[in-house]
Amino acid sequence: MKKYAIIGFGGLGKMHLSNMVKLEKERGDFKLAAICGTTLEEATKSVQINLGTVDLSGVDFSSCNFYQDYKEMINKEKLDFVLSVLPTYLHEEVAIYCLEHGVHVLSEKPMALTLESCERMLKAADKSGKELMIGQCLRFNPIFKKIKEYVDTECFGKVYRAEFTRLSQTPLWTWQNWILDPTQSGGCILDMHVHDVDLINWLFGLPNSLRSTLTERKVKQESVFTQYFYDDFFVTAQADWSMPQTFPFTARCRINFEHAVVTVEDNKLTVYEDRESYFPEISTESDLIEEERAFLELVIDKKTCDITSAQSVYNSVMLALTEVESAKQNKVIAIKKSK
Ligand SMILES: NC(=O)c1ccc[n+]([C@@H]2O[C@H](COP(=O)([O-])OP(=O)(O)OC[C@H]3O[C@@H](n4cnc5c(N)ncnc54)[C@H](O)[C@@H]3O)[C@@H](O)[C@H]2O)c1
């Protein structure tokens, strides 16, 4: 029986646990041994996050040990893997410590705040021989897997334009408000827009160059607009997390292929062709649970994961940081494609 722990038990840590409880029942070959960063009393409180309400009142914590110090936990518990669901400024330090102690890591997005941090994480994973998966969950979303199939097979012809939009209320729900400090979260670009950056990188590969504009009105780095230039098409993406608290979270995209236009709105995929439009049949499983399932297959079943790698997610961080630079320098920046 494999043993795992969750480090960081805020909104998303709780969401991960509620999925892992389902997967524990589904597979029966791993169990929760410990949680770091909370107490039993706090752990059972429901939370409301942008992905929905998490209610852990029915979870059995009787064989779970609680810690406040992750190093103590790693040294005491004989863990096979951890889910690191910490504020972004802690991703590097915790992933490296766990890898160096022989523990596989699923670390939340974004990979880290700087490319140097990402490089150190990649090196630690290489050296340890343990797995490091980064939770860029949209790659596991059944809708985007379908779109990836459309892009790769060219069943609707080639892509000639694409547009991505992501809008959120100002995020006021995190522990000590770390998310609103760009030195801790990377701001709207690395925290929220990185989902679209990662999709663009995954679906279309690295662009030749990009051009970004950033705005700051209520909070630092609150909105971004970027054009990504490819050989024979371009993509645009915008993100803004300065919306009023009543504004519904919005994520949508449109991809124009030669013979069809594909849209995603409210997590619903529509294909528009000249003669008809339709909703392809797609699994309604959440991206997060699909990501956790793939991680378990990677670390327990030793199956390879062809959807993501820490190296390809590194490129998404590189693109996001280039966007900040482009906005600062007010110019188009070429993308180095060596990684
Ligand atoms: N994939 C997604 O769609 C998605 C959605 C939300 C958040 N996230 C990512 O998940 C991570 C966590 O975000 P969140 O919204 O849960 O934040 P949060 O502030 O709600 O939770 C962070 C938790 O970490 C705990 N913590 C802080 N320092 C710690 C330490 N040294 N040891 C142990 N625990 C510590 C805090 O007490 C808090 O409970 C971030 O990297 C964020 O980008 C991803």
C-alpha cells in the first residue's frame, strides 16, 4: 500500500483531497498518511473556492497524522508521494526537498516564480530519479484533450487564428492574501493567465515571438493582453483579475481551423461547420481528477504520461515571464526555443 501526504491545505489542497478520496476507493492501492499545514479541526471545515465548494465532513482522518513542518513530516513518515499545494513562492523549496528525500511530487501550477527556480527543480528531479509533475490541470481537461486531437490530426484543417480569455474577480480568498503580491504569486500572469499560456504552448508549440501589454489599476499586474506570433498564424490571449466580486468567473476560447471554428464557453465545447454546429460527446470528468489519476499511474503503475512533463511546463513559465518583459520593454520579444 503506497502512502502519500498533502502539503498545504487551503482551498485547492482540500479540493485535491476530496478527489483523492474517490481515487483511493477506485484503486485501493494507496492511502493518505499525513497532511502538513493544518489541524484536524481546520481540515474538516468546508471551503468555497473558485472551482466550487469543498466539503470534507465525511472523510475519515483517523489514520492521518497532522504536521506544521513539512521537513519533519518527510523525515518521520515513509511517504511514496506528495501533493504540494502551497503558495507559489514555496513550490521550489518543497519540491526539491521532497525529491531529494526520495518522494515523488505533484506540485501545483505555476511551476515556480523564476526560470532559475524551475531549472533547479528539473535538476533535482533528474538527480533523484523521482517524478515531478506540475499541475497544469487544463491539459487533462477532456475538452482540451479533444481540441489537441483536432490540432494534431488536422481533421478540420490547419489553425489560422485562436483567442483565449480568462476573467476573475480580484482573488481575495488566499491565506494571508499571498496571491495579490506578485513577488509571491507572479501576479495575474503567472497565477491565472498561465493556464492559457500553458494551453497555447501545449496545443500550438512555442511561438516565434510575442508582444504583451500589462495594466495595473486596483492591484499590481492585474491584466494582460498578449499576441503570440507563429509562422503562419497568430494567437491572442487576455486575462484580467480585477473584475468586481459579483462578476462570474469566465474562461473561454475560440480556435479557427480552415474548415471549422471551435469554441469553449462555460466548459462546453461547440464545433461550428458550414452546414451544422454540434456539441461533441465529451467526458464530464474534472481536469483535476484526471490529472491526479495520471499522476498515480505515473508513480504507482510506472506508466509514462504523454500529456505533460515538467520540462514542457518550464516553457510555459518562460513564455509567461517573457510576457512581463515584453510589457516592460514595450516591444516584441523573440522566443528562444532551445529548451
Ligand atoms: N490548478 C488550479 O486550477 C488551481 C486553482 C487554485 C490554486 N492553484 C494553485 O494551488 C496552490 C495553492 O493555492 P490555494 O488557492 O489553495 O491557496 P491557499 O492560500 O488557499 O492555501 C495555501 C495553504 O498553504 C498553507 N501553507 C502556507 N505555508 C505553508 C508551509 N510552510 N507548510 C505547510 N502549509 C503552508 C496555508 O496555511 C494555506 O492553507 C497555488 O500554487 C495556486 O496557484 C491551482
